Amino acid sequence: MTPKRKKRLMLVLFVVFGGVAAVSLVIFALNQNISLFYSPTQIASGEAPANTRIRAGGMVVEGSVKRSPDSLKVEFALTDFAQNVTVVYEGILPDLFREGQGIVAQGALDDQGVFNAVEVLAKHDEKYMPPEVTDALNKAGVDEKGNALKTESTQGAY
Amino acid sequence: MIAELGQYALILGLVMATFLAIIPMYGASTGNVFWMSFAKPLAKSLFLFLLISMLCLVYAFATDDFSVEYVAGNSNSALPIYFKLSAVWGGHEGSLLLWVFILTCWIFAVAVKSDGLPLDISARVLSVLGMVAVGFASFTLITSSPFERLLINTPVEGADLNPLLQDIGLIIHPPLLYMGYVGFSVAFAFAIAALLSGKLDVAWSRWTRPWTNVSWAFLTIGITLGSWWAYYELGWGGWWFWDPVENASFMPWLAGTALVHSLAVTEKRGLFKSWTLLLAIFTFSLSLLGTFLVRSGVLTSVHSFAADPERGLYILVLLAITVGGSMLLYAIRAYDMKSESDFELCSRETLLLINNLVLVTICAMILIGTLYPLLIDAMGAGKISVGPPYFNALFVPFSLILCFFMAIGVSLRWKKSSVSALVKQLLPSLIISVILGVVAAYLYNEQMTLKATIALVLSFWVLISLGLDVYSKVKNSSVKILAVKKMPISYWSMQLAHLGVVVSLVGVALVATYSQERDIRMQVGDSIEMEGYRFEFKGVEKRQGPNYTSDTGTLVVYKGDNFFAKMHPEKRFYPARGTVMTEADIDAGAFLDIFVALGEPLADGAWAVRLQYKPFIRWIWLGGLMMMFAGLLSAFDKRYKRRDKQRSTSTPVASLA
């Protein structure tokens, strides 16, 4: 091999090995760190796996927020107006968390079907609805106030 | 009346942009000097009309003209005047207008500064910029004009600016970020002009470099400010969330950093030409992608605004045309870009190639992580999200690799270095930096962690290399000070930028490893100890602000037994929108931040309180600041001023920078 080809081979090898390493890292890290979204209906029907990091979202049920008297534990229910799921969280809730608001929580279901949240997502804008929640509500055939949607699209969607 | 004037000015701006996109381009392709000479006057008038349009919107905000829908939705008569003015870009419509306005500022700057350029190049560059302006001005006009009126039911009072945005950070963060985003359109236009003319010589790189460096500097400071703003304003003390919108600004930054380095090789050595062009196209495409991600609302993000699918589609089409068109042009013409020289494996060129590969790899990984949820959703396979652990797992090792090679890169010479001399120079500094790094990590905290130690070792490694490089440049001259003074500005800006990376690296490593956070319930009189600091909660009282009421807490912090600080975190209520906001109180220091925020009121007068201990967090932003100055400084290098006299003569200006 001429020195020039040798050099080129070195470069190509470097790129190939680097590329393979990078791609495998990406795949590995992606598999470790993605979390699927489940609506309250899906959780109630047992579709969501227990003890796996997932996200759950819906509207916070009016009057369901209960705080523990001596710690930062808080419990509330999320609904898509078809089913409810109980969420337990310890920590400070975001400013825009309110009853009747659409939120997304990150965490895991325990064996009793209670969702232990490690993070409740905050939003910049109070008009904003997380797209997942809108989608979950559409699937349950209601709008964000719980009124039935008039459109036919809910039937054909799935 | 004024709002209509703004709308007309915007329409006229669109007309000017359309002319600019067509006439000089046609002139350049047929060699017609008359048509080409239209470029500059058209560019200047485009700027003028957008300036008028922008001023009209500013006027509408300043005079509380709530018959304009956008003003009514984003302002309020009780707002202080500086927030009224910054509310101009507080919502979707206004920030788009700002985007277009800043684009025309760049166009104007290119038109004014391009006297030394060959006429066909400047005509093409301005024309390509005109095309971009057509895309975005029409987007603003068709889908999101800020001048729409509410003539029936004109509100008496505005809905107020989102309280999170009532802050100095919002006044300056978006314009600077946009300066960076949009600035890359200049590099893009130069790349397209080079592809069209088939000419890419030293003069081209000299022309493109300062523009690229300056936009890179703006993007750097924009991102830095965004991180700083998120830290003190969002109330949870984080400084980087790997949020899709943060990623959207970080990806063009990474590609832009690669471009800055690749342009250096293209200028100095006439190499990597087609790669440089590709990077210029990528960088601007990523800027557009960022705009799409932010403006379309397809992603769950803290930046998401209530979204309109039509807008997303429009930007997606713009993106497709830009990427598709420029890649097609690239495929046809890039083959003509021949390298002018060759280089050995052990040379600065190789190291810069590695730099580019690593940066592009990081960028690709972030792109995958950001777009993967969209892809899965589009395929109907469910809604997923990719969390920060993914990004950290990939970003941390690759950025450390980048720093490792950075130290070698700055010590190498162009074209060819001797391997044995390199080893002889680097081995001692490697050993010294390992010792210093480990000692520093131990002294800082006896429970050493691997990541922080590696980061500190690498920081010393780069620092020593930078220092040795300066030393090697001056050691042979008799008057050292004179030799230091003689070095070009671009050399010092390179040093400063790399130093900035080190400073940020130290900050990131230490704050990520050693910060402490506690969210707890506190009753009046309660106190809690954290990292040698004792926090005593004195209670909360009501206060009245200009357009809000607040619960102001008082905490007294003691370091050991001594008084350290009295802190007043606030929980504000803004009646205009009915929103509640956390205003953290931060005791900022060069080596340590103490961060205190109020959560929510609990039973019996107790409050949820968030306490954080953040060592070295300021260093992250200090590094960003240094990088920004470096980028701006480099544009003042002498050789960019003399370019008109020595166009296309390839004078290798020493082998310094």
C-alpha cells in the first residue's frame, strides 16, 4: 500500500469504528431512556406495564388534590373522563398545576395501579395543552371540560 | 392607522424581497451587470420597510392599542414600559416579525459591507438571502400577522404578557438568539453563491468567516442567556433540561461550531471545501428546523405555545424547499470543489477533522433523540418521550473526547507535525494535568467522582496546551512582549474561545456532580442544614407589586455559626391572567450559588420550600460569555479588512490561527 492509501484507510477505519460505536451507543441509550405515554383508560385496562418508567396524562380531577399534613406528599386523580388514575407525588408542583388543568406526569405504576410520579411537567403557557392529553381526550371522545365531542373522528381514529 | 401602516410596510417588504430574490439572481446567471446592481438598493429598501413595520408594532405596544389583537393578547396597560416593548416578541406573531426583521438587518449589513466583493457574488448572496426573506415574510403575512385588528368588541384592557416573560432575560434572550439563528443564513447564502458560481477560493472563506463567527457568537450568547434565564426564572433551579426547544438551538450551535473550524481549514489550507459548504447548508437547515420545532407546537416542551397546525406545515414546506433545493444544488455542483493541497495524518487538519466528526456526531445524536418521538408518533406506534438520561449518556462522553482532542489540536501545526516531537511535548503535560486534576478534585471534595475528576483532568490538559502554545510562539523572540503583541487578533480569539470551553466544562462538571437539592416542608422557625449551610425559615408576608401581589418569604442563611445571607423568595400572583409564578431568590457567588424558592402554602402556615446548593454554576455562563467575545473579536482581525486588495491571492497569514 502506498502511504497515501494507508492514510486513507486509517481515516476510513476511524470513521467506520466511530460510526459503529456512536450508533450502538445511540440505540442502547434510546432503549434505556424512552418512556411511553398512557392515557387513564389504557392504564385502567391494564395496558400499561407496572414498575416501568412511563408517562401518564389527563385532566386533574376537580377536588381530588389531597396533601399530606406533615410532608410534601400530594395525591390527585387524573382523568380522561372515561377512567381515572390515582397519582402520588412527593415534591413541589409546578406553578401551572391546578385542578381542571391538563398535565403529564413521569413515573411508574405500582402493583396496585397507583401512579408514583417522579416529575410533573410544567408549562409556560396556561392556554397550552400537552398534545398527548389532547389526544387521550379525543380518544375518549370528550373535550377538556368533559363534554362529548360532536365530531365523528373519534370513531374512526382507532 | 399605525397598525395598518405596519401591515403595508410588511407587504412592501415582501415585494422588495421578491424582487431581490429574482432580479439580481437572474442578472448573475446571465452576466448582466445592470440587473445585478439592483441587489444593494433592493436589500436596503427591504430593511427599511421591515424597520418601519417593526416600529409600527412597537408603537402599537407603547400606546396600548388593544384594538390590535396581538397587542391585546400580550400586553396590559399596567405593564412597565420596558416590558411593553419586549412584549413585542412575547408571542408567536411578534417573534416571527422579529425573525424577519433581524434577517433584514443581516441583509442590510451584507449589502453595506460587501463593497469589496465581486459583483456577481454579492448579487447572488443577497439574492439567496432575499429568497429566505420571501419565505418568512410571506409566512408572517399569511399565517400570523401581528397587525390583525379586533374592531368589534375591542377590549379595554389587554390580557397581559405571560408573567414568566416579564423579565430582563426575555428582553434580550430572543433577539440575541435570533441574531445567531438567522445569522447563519448569511453563511448559507455564501455557500449557495459559491455552488452557483463554482468558485470557492481563499477570498470566499475570508468573506464567509467573519459572518459565521459573529452569528456563532450571537447564538452562543443567546443559548447562554436562555440557560441563565431558565435557571433563575422557572423556579426549579435547572440550567439545561434537554428540552426539544433547547436542543433546537443547540443543534445549529454544534453544526455552527463545526463550520467555524472547517472554515478555518478551508481558508488556511484550501481543504475540506465541499464539507464546509455542506456544513453551512446543514447549520442553516438546523436553524430552520429549530424554528419549525418551536413554532409548530409538535413537541411537548416548556416553550410550546398554543399551536396552529397550518403554521407548522408552512415552515415544514419552507424547510423542505431549503434543504431539498440546496442539497440538489450541492449534489450537482460540489464535485467541482477540488482541494488545493494535501496533509499528513499527524497535522492540525486531521485534528480539526476529528473535531468536526465528533461535533457532527453529537449533533446527529441530539437530532435523533429530538425527532425520534415525532417519528414514532407519525408511524402510529404510540407517544414516547426521550428523557435527559439519553442525552446525558451520549453527550458527556463525546464532549469529553472533544476536549481531549482539542488540547492536541491546538498544539499541532498545519500540514505536518513530527509525531515524536508531539509525544515529547504532550506526554509531560498529560502527566501534569492528571496529577493536577486528581489533586483538584480531591481538594474540592474528598468523595471524588469519576466524571468530575476526568473533566478536571481534561480542563488542565487543555489549559496547559493553550499556555504551552502561547509560550512556543514567543520563546524564540528576544522581546517577548513584542511577540505577544504581534500575534493576530484571531489567534487570541481562538485562545479565548477554547478557554471559555474549559471554564464551561469545569462549571458543568462540578455543578452536575456536587449540587444538592432539598424540597421540604417548613414551618415558621424551622431550620435545616445542608452542605454546611443552615437555613432558617422566618415566615411569609403579603406584598404588593406594580401588577401583581406576592407572598414574600424570608429565610436567614447561616454558614456554620455566622450569618451568611437573608433571602426573600416570592410567590407572585398576576391577576390579569390569574397566573401564579415562583420568583426564586439566589445568592450568587463566583464559586457557589444558594438558591431558595417557595413552593406552595401548606396547612398550618407551613410552606413547601426548595433549597439548592449549586457550586460553580456561574462558570457555565462565564464560559459562554468568553466564547461570545471570542467570536466577536475574531471578526476584527486585520486580514478581513484588507481582503479587497488581495482578493484570491492565497497568502497564508503565518501558521498561527
